[in-house]
Amino acid sequence: MAGLWQVYSTSPGEHSVMATLVYLLPIALFLGALGLGAFLWALRTGQYDDLDGAAERVLIDADPKGEP
């Protein structure tokens, strides 16, 4: 009886699907944790505190006309 976890391979030398998942699953979890850590770091350091200020600063002329 074929179980749910039975793995099919086309040739004996190929990696099975489960062997591939053994490598890909930890890599995916690590990258997800890394992204979450970067997001939480950005929140803690205040990267999202003033979202409108930077957008408005682009429109303000730093050198008023008439001054050198």
C-alpha cells in the first residue's frame, strides 16, 4: 500500500522530493525569519516614524531665491 509519504524517483541517482525539502524548508524558514527580523529592526529604530516628512522635504526648496 502506497503511503502518503512515499517518494517517487525516476532514477536511483536522483534526489527524492523529500530530500530536496530537507534543504529547502530550513532555507525558506531562515529567510522568512531574516525578513521578519529586518522588519522588526526597522520598527524599533524609527524608520517608519515620519513617512510624510521625507515626501514633503523633496518639494521644499532648500535655498530661497535671492540668497547665494
